[in-house]
Amino acid sequence: PFHPNENLLKEMEGTPPHAPSFQHWMGTDNRGRDMFARLVYGFRISILFGLGVVFVAYSLGIAVGAILGFFGGKVDFFGQRLAEIWAAMPFLYTIIIISSVIKPGLLLLIPLLAIFRWVGISYFMRGEFYREKSRDYVAAAIAQGDTRINIMFKHLLPNSLTPVVSFAPFAFVAAIFSLISLDFLGFGLQPPTPSWGEIIKQAKENQFSDWNLVVFPLLTIFTTLIMAVFIGEAV
């Protein structure tokens, strides 16, 4: 019954944050907002963010890895060097600098993190394409006159997706953890957006004296991330 940004100070006695009660199962934060509502909405934002980062980063990484592995030669050599230079850029410092200049929202943070997360999967896809393009079915596709695009994305790509299926769940978990870390440091989503990292930041500002601001967010984060890993391993 509560909105995540709804201030409940008029209905409650004492100063926030309030301890859990029958009405507010997880208590309230330091601005008198229902913790359970903020954790639920924070879950939705975290899942959307994680899926968005993985989709954008893996789409870019698969495309780059496919091109490097398929064409090889100078394309692969210079492409690898550019990827290594990009991978050497300090991720956290870059995000902090951009966030201090521009107030980031969800639609900005997703591509911002994705452009730093594509390099790893591109290495794996490059290796898979190198291996698969030596198979007989590729020679048969070339012999029957298939185009390079058709060979890359109709024949090679479906047989090269093992790294994507293996690593995507862990990339998803890492993306959510990155969002929580940025929110905790104050360089992520802007208030009053419900965020798990922002709630833990409140607990730190209160010297961890309010147990509900520590236990419930950390328990929610732990459960969500461990379930994402289990689901990914099952897939």
C-alpha cells in the first residue's frame, strides 16, 4: 500500500528510521519511507539494469569478437590492440568523473557500464569463431556461395554461443553489484530513486546503528544474486 517515495512521518511517531512493525514489515528509512516498498522497487530497477547492461555489452562484444575471429589477419591484430587499450581504461574513475559532471539516470548508466563490459566476451567469441570457421560445415557454406554475413551469423554464431551462456549470469550479477556500489558511493542513480546501494549508504551514515537498514538490504542483495547464479548455472 505504500509508494517507495512516500513520506510517512505524519502517520508515525518518533524520528526515522523506524523499527519493523506489523504495518511496516521492514521499518522505514531515515526519511520515513517504507523500506519494503523501496526494496521491491529497487529489485525491479536492479533486474532491469542488469539485463540491460548484459544485453548491450554482449551484443557489442559478440559483434566485435565475430568480426575479429572471422576475418583474422590485420583486422584481428589491430582490433585486438584497440580492445586492449580500451580495456586498460580505469572503469570506476571514468564513471565517477562522468557522474560528477552529468547526473546519471538508468538510461545513461546502462550504456555507460556496457561500453566497459564488452571486451571480455569479445575475446571468447573471437576464439570460438577461430575454432568454428575451420569446420567442414563452414567450407560447405562457402562452397554453396553463402555471403560472409550469412556464414558469420547463421552458421558460426549459433555454434559459438557457449561462452555467452556460461558467462552471462555472472555478468548479470556483476552489473547489479556495480550499480549497488555506485549508488553507495553517490555516483549512481539520483535520489529519490529507490536503490539498494542508497539504503546501505543510509546505514553507514547512521554508523550502522539501525539494524534494519543493514540486514534487510544485504539479505535482499544476497538472495537475488545467489538466485541469479543458480538460474544461470541451470540454464
